[in-house]
Amino acid sequence: MPSFSFRELTRRLAFGALMLVSGAAWSADWPSKPLTLIIPFPPGGGADTIGRYYAEQLSGTLGQPVVVDNKPGAGTAIAAEAAAKAAPDGYTLSLATAGQLAILPNLAEGLRFDPEKSFVPVSVVASIPNVIAVNGNLKATSLQELIADSKARPGAISYSSCGNGTLCHLTGELFKSLAGVDLLHVPYKGSAPAITALLGGEVDVSVDTLTILAPQISAGKVRGLALTSAQRSPLLPDVPTAAEAGLPGLETSGWFGIVLPAKTPEAIVERLNGEIGKIARSPLTAERFEQNGITVEYTTPEAFAEIIRNDRARWGEVAKASGARIE
């Protein structure tokens, strides 16, 4: 055990008190320069829509520009690692997803971030259900027809997801498990390239967000077979829920939330949570999000932390049952 002289101990205590005082003042001045919001997907898709909207709104409420930084790849791990390594000064925000903090840790080893210890949850800001859709490569006009075709040709039908370890991916694996079918998973670096692959015939099926698939289904470019939500969406009134389509249990809705690097001052977390709450209650937010099939959400930091813990346990069971892994 090291020992200190009384003079040294006094000096260290004084230094610690100085740091606390300066830290409080520093938090009170926040923000005094532009901020960055990391989004774990490329432009286009639900996450980008949500992230850019909140960046725009926070720029106004905080009085400083919030610059979007898209960092796709590695099943959202690249973005998570960048956010985890950022200085805990409140100037780097990250749009976290259910896939990033609840699913990916169950599928991959050697991640350079900890879903609990690397971040401070601020608030869930939105949620979006997924949709199962097919293109002209398949004749299926219902979920049950897709299941029958998949059972008749094990491994011959492919499905795209917005990336390994994402909610799109695990929703596809849950579908395979519940339906007892074998589909070939083809991951892409985001929803936009995944849907491009579906439209181009590179894959037969897509499991992706309502935001990205609704326009394609409404335009008749692909066929929507089922929504992974409890109720139908006004954007796709003719597309049944998975339960209505004969596959109860396939109910997944991906949340999106704002997190900060661990050890960010509590005063900054509370201020940012309050600003997000104002944005969430704005009629403009509800209107903008509803147009894209997005549900507005808002939570306390503590409630968000509990959601992450509960969802990680839930998706851990799905990952174990499906055998899905990321090398």
C-alpha cells in the first residue's frame, strides 16, 4: 500500500476539489462548439432518417450545429467503437440501435466496446417495425406461400438484411426458427443497398424496416407479406401482421436511441435528455415520423438502460436458438 505525507494528501484533495468545480463549470457551459452525431448506417434508411432529424432539431435547441457522421460497417460495431472511444465531453453523440447494443454482443466476440460500460444511455427516440417482402423472383403472395416454397427448396431462397448483427438479421433468423425454414442470409451495409439488391434480383426476400420498404411496396415494385408489429400500419393497410399471416411470435420493433460515451458528466446527460423530450413532444416530430412509419419514443436514461439489458437477454435466447454467429 503506498503511503502519502500529510502535505501530499492535502495537495491531492485540493486538486480533486478543483477538478470537481471546474467539471461543474465546464458542464454548465455545454455546448460551446459544434457537436457530432454518429449514425451506424449509410445515408438512406430508417436510422439515417431519425438521426438526421434529431441532429437538425438539436442544432436549434442547443444553439450549436450537430454534424452527422455516418459510420456503417461491421454490423454497426465500427460506429459503436468510435463512439466508445470519443472524449466524454458531450460533443460526440451516437445513435444506438437495438441491433448494436442488444443483438450484436450476442453474436460476435472480440468487440471493442461494452454495451453497458462503454456508454451512458440518454433516451430512446424512435422505433420501427420490420417488414418481410419479396420481389418478382418468387410467386409467393402470402407469408404461408413463402414458407411452403422455402420448405420445398431448402437453402435456395435468399434474404437480405441491413447487416450482420442488426435487428433485420435477427428478425430473419427468428422467422426461420418459427417457420422451420432454411433461407440464405445475405447481409449488406445498411438498408439502402439491401433494398437495391432486392429490387435488382440479387436476393429474393428482404427483412427490413417499414420506413425503407413501404415506398417500394406501395409503388408495386415488391410485395409485402407481413409486418412484425402488433397492429397494421396506415402506410401499408393491406399488409397483415405476422400473427394475422399465421406466424404468431414474429413481433419485433427496433428501437433507436441517443447514447454518450461513458463518464460524460451527469449534467450534460440530463440537459440532453430534456432537449430530446422537447423534440419528442413536438407535433412536427410526430408528423414527420408518421410519414415514414416511425413511432416517436422518449424515455429517462434509467428506463433506456433497462431496455438495453432486457433486450440483450431476449435476443441472446434467439441467437442461441438460431445458432447465428458473426466471425
